Amino acid sequence: MKILILNGPNLNTLGKREPEVYGTQSLTDLKEMIEKAFPEDSFEFIQSNEEGAIVTRLNQCLDEPVDGIVFNPGAFTHYSYALRDAVSMLNIPVVEVHLSNLHARESFRTKSVIAGACAGQISGFGLFSYMLGVQAVKYRDTREG
């Protein structure tokens, strides 16, 4: 199974940015953790601070063989209808993930405009949110296949 791990703005600073909220592990740590936990699967890891680049990558999934996406849209979560539209076009499971519990944060962070276009949302478990996201993509794929 090929799964895209897609990260939005500021996630390149994991381990440095607000470690009390986002933890001390980096995207490199995340990559190693996922590849070790799911050796039978292949992963593509992308992080971009640019909304258009993320939309373009999601659009490419219409024609490329990707079985599912674990997506942390970062701050785009709360206002990017362009990303929601791009996710809505896909015929594969997309699981929205967040490191922190959005509902325990500032009020502007509690609403996701993207979640409704996704198979589900997982938040509040640090990097383990991604592990749960991968499991959800794999489970969703086996239930639909």
C-alpha cells in the first residue's frame, strides 16, 4: 500500500516550535517511526508551507497510484476551502491528523473546514496521531476493497 503523509505550514519546525504543544520530535523522527511501524507499506512524505503546492500534490493523486493520505493541514485547517475542495475530489481515504487536541486550544482552532471532506479526523496524540491515521487509512481500504 502506498500512503502519502502530507504536512502543511510550520510543520517543518516540529521539535523546535512550541515543544510544550507540539512535542520535541521532528518530521524526521515521524518518518522513521512510521516506516518502522509499517514496513510492508511505502510512504511519500511531503511538507509545504505553500497552500498551492499542497493543492497541486492532492490534485496529482487523481492520476497517481496512492492508496490513502494522512494529512495535517496545519493552520490551513481553519480556512482553506481550496484544500477542502482538493480533498473532496479524491476517491481514496484521507485522514486529517493533528498533534494537539484542537478542541482544547484557542477557539479559532476548533473548526476544521477540511474535516468534512475527509474519512475522519484524529487529534491530540502527538506523533501517534499519524500512526493512528495510517491505521485508519489501512482499515478503511480493507473495508472498501
